Amino acid sequence: MGSELSDRELYRSSRLHGGLAYTPESLRRIFGGLTEVESRRMHDEPDDSPHFGEPFLWTALFRRDAPGPLRD
């Protein structure tokens, strides 16, 4: 089960259409080469909200660390 819509289309429509969600552990594994800055559950948003949010979904922010100093 799930949608064949792209992520962009899912976010534009503010509906899941059967899309799949990731667990915090899955997000950490997928972005394992990055540093986790924050992960949290989304906030529920009413139907007329311009923002997307479902409380059973997680949102996360990861960053790529700067490379070390250059050596001669």
C-alpha cells in the first residue's frame, strides 16, 4: 500500500494519499553519514491550514559536517 506520487506532489497536496512514513530509526539509518540536529513528531494541522503536519509522522534535520582542514 502506498502512493506513487512524488514527495513533492504529496507535500503540495498536504495529503498522504497512502504514502509511507519513516521511523526515527529509519531516518537515522538513511542519513547515517550526517549529524542529527533535531528529530521530532510533526504537529497536527487542520484541513484549512497552509502547512502540512500529521502527528504520527516524524520530521528531522540533519547536517553534513564541514570537511577537516586541508593538508599540504
